[in-house]
Amino acid sequence: MESSKPIGFLVMMAGFLLASSNFTDGQVPDDCLRCICNVESGCKMLDPLCVMDVGSMSCGPYQIKLDYWLDAQLKGVDLDSDWQSCSASFNCSVRAVQGYMATYAIESRLGYPPTCEDFARIHNGGPHGLEKASTIGYWNRVKACLD
């Protein structure tokens, strides 16, 4: 059974690389997306897929909540048929993050072009994450990954 571990790792990395190719299909830059993923899950597909987090379930490598997934579709982003199926796919998870940011991390809403800090704090704290002191520590972890 030991030999299956490297194969499983290679399959996981192949999924991540496929998702990585889609990182630039939205406004969140590759390095920022990768660091958000790294902070959320070590950029791994979790087992179990979903965990309880601040009173609701968060799923997948980006720790996506149901409301986040629903909001990610507001700009017409094509996501899998349900939130947990989407969260189980690196590719769909990236599309969900990009869709969420296309709704909330936009220049017309913020008053300036969004930065990785904006993306990270909105991802962590919701549409008003920039106004929450609780998202600063999260941003610091994302920033450390970028440095």
C-alpha cells in the first residue's frame, strides 16, 4: 500500500495544475489564489471534504461555504450542480473564488483596483471583510506566503 501514496500525491498535484491553468481566467492573480489556497488547506483536497467553521460547513481546498458558492454565481459563473461537488474540484473551486471576487472585489465597489489583500480579506470575511479587524491576521498569513 505504501506505493499508492506517491500516486495519490501525483493525482492531487495534477488536479492542482489543471486548476492552476484557470487561475488567470479571473481577476485574482495566480500567486494570490495559490496563497489563499495554501492558507485555507495547504492547497490539499481535504478528507473529510467539509469541516465546521464559524458555525457553518466549509468545504474543499478554498474552504468554500454554501453562501459563498451561491454568491459566486451572481455574475453568471458556471459552477458544478451543487456546492459540495464544486468544492471537491480544484477547477470549480477556483472558478467559485473568481466568481465571488467578480461580485465583491471590484473597483466600482471598492473605489480602487483590488489588491491581493482585498481578495484575501473578502475571501476570509465575506463581502465586508475589508472592514473587519478579524481578517488582518488571515491577510498576514497570505502575505507571508507571497513574500
